Amino acid sequence: MTAAEGGRLPIAGDDDVVRVRQSVRAAAQRAKLSLVDQTKLVTATSELARNTLIYGGGGHAEVQIVEQDGRQGVRALFVDTGPGIPDIGLAMTDGWTSGNGLGLGLSGARRLVDEFDLDTGVGTGTTVTVVKWRRR
């Protein structure tokens, strides 16, 4: 997988969440994702950016257009150094939300993308990577 572009976007406030969402939408358009897939990716990454801010105490996102096996997609990475997720099973349970996000929770965000990777440790922070591929 090769990255066509990238950059670190700070997530320290609500305005940053909006900037991440705009960056994801622009990358999705450049990767020629369908309007439906653009919406799914933007929705998922909005939830993840908000989680980074609220639960991780802030952090950063990286948005890239990627290629693999002749197809393009968008990868978004969210990193924080917050408290981590103590109960991954609960956090990934369908329908579970703390009530402060979009109501999707991590499991909802996972359903909206093609690839979802969660790396977390109590006291060490959380990294979530998602990818949405252009349909052939």
C-alpha cells in the first residue's frame, strides 16, 4: 500500500474536528469514492475525531489517499495519548455509546468502513486506523 499524500491534523477542539471532516471529504472526492461511500467515511471519521477529542483528550489525525492492488481508497488514522479503552469488548458492542458522540460508537464507525484497526492500552492512548476503498 502506498500513500499518495498525507499530513498531520491536530485535534484539540471542535474546529479541528470540522477540519478533519473536511480533509476526509476532500480526499474521498479525489479518490473518486461514490457519494454514498464518501458519506459513510466522513460519518465514521467524524465519530473517531470526536472520540479522539473527548475521550483521548485530543491528539491528531492523518488522512491519505492510498493504493493497493490497482485500487484507490482513503486511509484515516486517529491517535491520542489519553487513558486508553479499558474494556474493548464493551466499546465495540453494537449500540453501545457513552452518549456524547454521534451515537454510532466504535462498532458503528467500523461498519461504515472497509478496514478498521484499533490499538489501545490503558494509560498509553488509542490509535484507530480506517480505510474506505473505491468500488470497482
